[in-house]
Amino acid sequence: MIKLNGLRILNTRPKEQGKILHEEIHQAGGISIDFPTLEIQGTNPNWLANLPDLSTITHAIFISVNAVHYFFNELQKRQITWVKDIHVIAIGQSTARTLQYKYGLVAEVPPTPDSEHLLQLPSLKKLAQQSILLIKGKGGRTLIEDSLLNQGVDLVILAVYQRVLPVINNQYSNSLWRDDAVDIILLTSEQSIHNLFKLFSQKAHDWLKNKPCLVISERLAQAASQLGMSKIILSHPNQILNTLLDYKDYIHGGQQ
């Protein structure tokens, strides 16, 4: 059983996704300090004007749990029925679980939840003349869409949600760094890394740079390093708690 022994983790995930991680950290004996650096909002549903006849779609790719939520929420409002023959692909296990438990859809999932591994799925090879829905958030990486367009697919991109900078109580953020109330910072997206430095005052930036941070890809490690963070711990996205356990002694100064 994982025992984090009171490890204080700054949980920067968006509010809803952060709740799950908060509970997992608590169950493992850690302390989740909730500090969402992203807020998720639905976009204007005018994207529905670009939604084709679903019977013409061969594949649908969902980039996140939020993509699933906001897409199907609008379909249900308008009583648009999903076509069961569409081959569904999810970026990761959480997205796949949401598709299955809420909508009864079984999705293909890459072994590692990122764009690079998703594009290696056999079902996304030899796609010429195929029609694909890419359901995602506004902005973000373009690797998937660029790769699919290069294959000559008929690609429909639907940006169903957006990430915005949340409003944080300055007294709360100031107390965290002044009281040194955090042992490690958890960062799961590039935008969350940049927003972290926006949400803390300039006076706190040296504190942030010297705190250990856990990231879930080499790309995020590079982004954190570029902002001056030097104690970067890399974890597989599905092994966050185990990685925290492995580094617990180091984080508490056991290797000083």
C-alpha cells in the first residue's frame, strides 16, 4: 500500500479532474493542496454548425475527459444520436472510462496518453479518404491534426471547450510560498506550468523554481526547465502516486 506520510502536494489540475487526484493522494496518506492553474469552460456551441452527418464519420478522437463531457452534453441537448459504427479513440484511460461508463462506447487507447503514441495506433494508419472527428479543447498542440491532414483525411476539428486562467485568492497563494507549505508541485500540462508563474507573485518565483516538480512527459520537463525549474521528476501519467512514493525521501530531504 502506498504511504506518502503527509507529503504536501500542490495539485494544479483543473477543479473537476483535481478532485479525483485529491482523493487518491488522501487515500495514500498525502496532503493535496488544491491550486488549479487552469479553469475549463465550454466554448460557444456554434461548433455544432460544423458537425457533419455522423453516419459519414469513420473515426472519432477524444483528446480529454472534458472533450467527451462538453461534446456529448451539446449533442444530448439537441437530441443528436451518436452512430455506434464510428471507431472511437481516446487519448488515455480516464477519457476511455468516461466514454464507456457514461455513453457505453468502447474506445481504443494508446499505451501512453499523449499525441505521439496516439498517432502510432494501427487504426490511424492508411487513412486516405476516411472522415475523422477530432474533439478537443481550443488551442493546444496541433500534432494530431497536422499528422492526419498530411495523410489526406477529411478532418473535422471541433473545439468544444477552452482553458482559461482561474482567479486565485492572492492571500492564499502568498501564504503557500511564505509558509513553505508545499513539498512538491504536480504539473500535467504546459499551459498549467506557464499559468503557475502567472498566479504566484514575482516574489514567489524563486521559491517555485527551487521546488521539486513532477511532470508527466519529457515535453513538460523541457517546458518547466525553460522557466527555471531545476528539480524536475518525470513520471508516467498512470504512475503518479508510485513516483511520488519513490521520491518521498528525497523530497523530505532524506538525501541531503
